[in-house]
Amino acid sequence: MKNFILYIILLLSLNSFSQNLEPHLKKITRLTYGGDNAEAYFSRDGKFVSFQSNYSKWGLHCDQIFAMDLKKAAKDSTYKPPLISTGKGRTTCSYYMPDGKHILFGSTHLASDSCPSVAYMKGKYLWDIYPEYDIFVSDLKGNITGQLTNTPGYDTEATISPKGDMIVFTSDRSGDLELWTMKIDGTEQKQITFGLGYDGGAFFSPDGNKLVFRASRPQTETEIKEYKDFLLKHLVAPTNMEIYTCNVDGSELKQITHLGKANWAPYFLPSGNKIIFSSNHNSEKGYNFNLFMINADGTGLTQITTKSNFNAFPMFSPNGKKLIFSSNRDNRGTRDTNLFIADWVD
């Protein structure tokens, strides 16, 4: 009997330890059930998220944009959110407009109804930088109501200031992948970063005064040549990126992480003093990404997730109580990446 009691105590302690491996996350709830689901971003009332999915059971061949009712998704595994994009071309990087009645996103649908091809090079992980991407606005019924960019080249990765007055996006119109800003109606487009390398995935701070983003900075002649050669082919190798911040006009540019490998998908915590991001810097294999948190001055690195090989695209709800993210946890051995939402614990 004594040994049995000790065995039970050991099991309980191991279970408690397991549950505390992700102490900042509680009540983790799965929201999608197949395909690749990513870049889920909250509406301003915190009741909905826009996201992209390529789930084949929804009749998709490549990423399209959806608007998810969070309560419905949490209760019903068969729930299919309404389609917001056209269903044509490839889409990415959606974000709710300030009125809560429209969503902006990047799309290639004007160039072709079909999905553009995906780059492949043996032994090299690459992202396609489709020059057909432009930024559009749709209502919640899927009707395109505006086009915010129309210059030749890659224009997407757009997000909106909490002030509701400004959009930041990535463009290669100047010959490199740089951050640009524009007014909410698409006017006054202005380049704000100028360093050679891929600047992208930018988000505003809670007060709307700063930006956080990922950036590659090739240094050697070999790295610079490779970066430029790939860019000419509308490709980028996103394997060496760090987290940066700057003011919304591009001033006070600062490198926050110096971790090596790929650090990306950053987002400010509600306090504005910390940043959550995805990284594989401590992984023996390049595909193992977890969420980390760091102070805005680059100190105090803390690991947030430990489960699965991929965790990315974190975003806090407007009230700061929820965190939504993409993960391939609990996917039963498939390659599916699903959306999860959790209570955030400071």
C-alpha cells in the first residue's frame, strides 16, 4: 500500500509538472481542425478573428481569408467561418479595419484566378514574394470595397495602428523588401526602413507610436549576393531574422534580439514593454519553433510554449486577457497547423 501511495504521488507530481510547462497559458482551446491555419488577428471588440486557411475540406487549394466567430469555433468543431476573400488567387495577412465591418488583406486575385506556384529548391527553405500581391479591403460578406495599393511589385503584410489612422505594410517597390506606411485610406504611402534585407511582419505598439518587426540583414558578400539573387526571382530565404523596433516614422531603429536563426512573428504585449515572438534559435532542427517573450530593451528572454514543433503568429486580444496563436500541437501526426486560443497569465 505504501508503494502504491508513493506511485500515485509521483504521477500527480509529474502531471503537475507537465501542466506547468506553459505557465503563461491556461484553458488552451482549439479553434480549427485541419489544414494550415495562420495569422489570426482579433477584431477590436475581441469577438472575432480574421485568418487565412488552405483547408482542403473547405474546397481550398491555397490560402484564403475567413472571419471567425470565436464563440462558435470554440463550441463546434464542424463550424466553417464565412469566406471574406474572393476565393481566387492566393491571399495572406488579413486585419480588421477600425470599423469592425471590413477586413484588409493581401491578394493575387487580380493577376489570376488560380493559385500561384510555390518555389522549391532542394536543401533550401524559401518564401515566395509574389509581385502580384496588392492590398484590398472587403466587407464581411466578401465584397471587395477598396484597393489600397496598385504599384508593380509585392505589397502586403499590412496591419493597422490602434489609433485607426495608419497602416504599415511591406513592399519591394523600391528594389528591396522595406516597411512602408500609409493612411487608412491608402494615401500618403511612405517608405520608413532602408537597410538591405527583408523587413516585414510589422505590428504597432499599443499606443500606436512604435513598430515591431522581423528583419534579415545580410552582412558578407556571399550573403548579400544570395539575398539579391533570390529577390530578383521574387524569393527570400527566411532562415536568419531578428526582431527590431522603430518609431512609426522609422527613426530610433533598434535590434531587440541577437539570437541567431529565425526570429519572427513579433507582437507587443498589452503593456507595450514586452514583445512575444516565434523562434527556433534553441532548436537542434530548424523547423522547431516556440513562442518566446522578451523585454523591449532586449533583456529577460522567457520561453512561453514547449509543446509541438511549431508555434507562431501570437496576438493578444484587445483587453489583453487572451492570446491566439497557430500551432501543430495535437494534430495526430499530420502536418496540420491549427488555431488555438488561451487565457494569458502574467
